Amino acid sequence: MEKEKLNINQWAIEDRPREKMMQKGTESLSNAELLAILIGSGNTEETAVELMRRVLTDCNNSLKTLGRMSIKELCGNITVKDSNGKSKTVRRYKGLGEAKAISIIAACELGRRRLKEEATAKDSIHSSEDLYHYFRPRMQDLPHEECYALLMNQACKINDCILIGKGGLTETSVDIRLVLREALIRQSPVIALAHNHPSGNIHPSTSDNRLTERLHKACKMMDIRLLDHIIVTDERYYSYSDEGLL
């Protein structure tokens, strides 16, 4: 006889996510258990923990991948075949509706904003690595390209950071005149440029090289120092300055 499935409320107290957190602290919980606390319940066949384990498995156990999923991807439908070979539409993750999907996405966004807040607290830039740590939280998980200009004083202390371009999957348009205008308005004799490659490829494109060359020449004419232009991915970065191209 098949063993009856235990409801999460029938688990030993020390194994329930909320109780486990209270007794042992947040570090004792797996990612699936933390996410289970967010969604609260699973479905008739899976506990909340089991459901989130399945979601994470589909994301290759990557929270970054989970953070990039949309509401539609989390609670939408998929087409499967029944035992007779006929196609039917079912919920991708039974028990995971819009409200729960929104909770997951909100939690991922809070994590991203926390990293961004910590990076923004840095008030000066001294290397390409500093630039990467400053911009990575702003750009990680983005499905499209964005380009920012970091405006600094002579000592490379940050005056402001502005979004100057937002594009598609592989390219974004940047108006050099806008960059220089913002630098002059904010009295920033030092600037740095940063944009992301959602594909994860850190190598610059022909248009990236063209933009860097044009901006470098324009900055020289305006007596503005282009400190660097970096290409940001989730794990690595490319620096024009480090490569001796500025």
C-alpha cells in the first residue's frame, strides 16, 4: 500500500521552514525553504518546499535565473500530452499563482536593491574593479542593455550616476552630447561609462569600440577625463582602461 504523503504541518517541528528559522537561524535554511516561507503553501501533491525545489531545479538551482523570470513564466501554462497522447494545457507550476509569483519576484528585486544600495554607498572610484562593484548590482538580471555615465570630481569622488541609454538585447544607443552636457552641468571633470551585456559575453562589439573612441575624443576636446568604459556581466567585466585603450 502506497505511503500517505505528509502535509508540511505534519513534519517534525524542526523541519518546518518557519520553525527551523526561529530555532536555528536563516542560514540553516535552503533556498527552497526560504522561498517556501514566501509562498506559504504548495498544492495537493507537493508541499511548498517541494514545489520551490522543482522551480529551482528548472532554474538550474540559480537564484539569478529565478530573478529573471517573469510573472507569466512562473504562473503561466504549458502544453503536455496525457496518457492517450493528446495535448492539453496545464499550469506550469500547480499551486503557484500570480500572488505567489509576485512575492518571489519582489523578494528577488529586494535582494538586487540591497546590493545596489551597498554599492552606491561607495563615494569614490579608484579602479576598474571599483567600477564593476558599483555597477554590477544595477545591471545584474537585466534582460536588456543599459548604459550609465558616472560623473566624478577631480579626485574621482562620485557626483552623480545617470542612465544615458536603454536598448535591446544586443545594443543600446548613446548620445555623446548628452554625456558631456551632464558632466558640464554637474561640474564633473572625470567621467566613466558602463554598460551591460545580457548575453554574458564580455568582449566589446564594433559599436562599443566606436562609441568609446568617439567619446574619448570628445572628452579631450572638452578637457574632461574619460577614466574608463567597462562592459558588465554577472560574473566578469571588460575594462578599456585595463586593456590600454584609453
